Amino acid sequence: MGRTSAARTRALFTTERPHRERRRPRRTSVPVIFCISGPNLQLLGTREPAVYGRTTLAEIDASLVARGAAAGVAVECHQSNHEGALIDLLHGAVGRCKGVVINPGGYAHTSVALRDAVAAIGIPVVEAHLSNTEAREEFRHRSLVAAVCVGKVAGFGARSYLLALDGLLAALGLGVQAGEVGRQFRPHRLRRRLPVRRTRHTGSEVSGEIMLATSKPKLPQTLIHALAMSCRQ
């Protein structure tokens, strides 16, 4: 009896339970966007602040990553002062990236090789510049790279990068869909939220004040009278 009970006890604790297969989470591929910055842009924040602003490249990169994450894409930021390294980055985007945002810096006006690399990879590329290059020195007025890009954004400071990313995502059909925009943006919810600029003329001086927009603006009496007269005619 002792041996039998011991065997039963041993069998009870050694019996293998049926193995349950763990379901592995499905891997969903996230679209990747390259953001490439050219020479001297690592000096942003201290380099000619009157022209390029005080925002550093690290801050710009962080805002791009956050904007991409909100749109469901992964943004990878790169910077190099060397023309060949920039070309290698463009070549490396083939088969990996959906699109590229590039600020070639001074190479935009001089590098035929960089222009040819953008044309060769077959990926949508948007050129971005912090300053309005057309309003600066004459040699900056022409960009060799812009001719082979899907678009160009310039003159909005650090926001040029974000605007370029938004334009690229729109061209690729990524980010917020048209149906979602309608659900997210509801004009009637803007009451007492949207600041509107209203100017008040007092003689030769003009003073301004901030007013809050309402969903039901009142029409001036002169406009109401004009509409009534047109209806009668």
C-alpha cells in the first residue's frame, strides 16, 4: 500500500500539463521617414540666430519624432557635414523608407551629386530650409535639389521641418485620414477658444484687442440693410 500511494503521489506531481501556446503579438510594420540635415546645421541655436533662430537641431529632431509618432510613422533623424555621407543616407533609404525630408544646407545650391542621388532613389523627397533662401544672397536663389523633389518649404524657421513632414505625409497618404479630420475638427466647439484679431481705429492710431470667437457672429446693421434691399429688388 505504501509503495502504491507513493507512486500515485509521485505521478500526481510529475504529470505534465498540456502546453498552451502563447499567442505572439502580430508585428505591424510602421512606415519610416528619414529626416536628413546637411552641413553646419548641428550649430543651430548659436549659428546666426537672426537668420536661423534659437531652436537647436536636437529640439527640431525631437519635434519631428513626436509629430511622426502622432501620425503613426517612425521618423529617423540624421545629420552630416559631408556630401558623400548624405548621399549614402539617401541610398540607404531605398527599400526602408517611405519618404525623406532633407535640408541640404549649402549643398542645395552647389551639389549636382546630391541632386542626382535624390532623383535616383525613386522615393518622395521634400526639401526644407529654415530661412527664405530666395530673399537672401543671389547664389541661394536657385536650388539644384528642389527640381527633383515633390515639394519645398522655406522661410518658416524650425517649423519648416514640421511643415515639410506634414506635406510629405499628405503626399504619401499617411497620417490623419480625411474622415478623421471631420470628426476631430468641429467648428461649434471652437466657441470661446479661438482667438481672433480685431483692430479698432482711433483717429490716426490703430489699437488692437483680442476677442473670443463665437459660433453665432452678429452681422452689422448696414450689412443686414443691404441684404434686405437686394432681396426686395
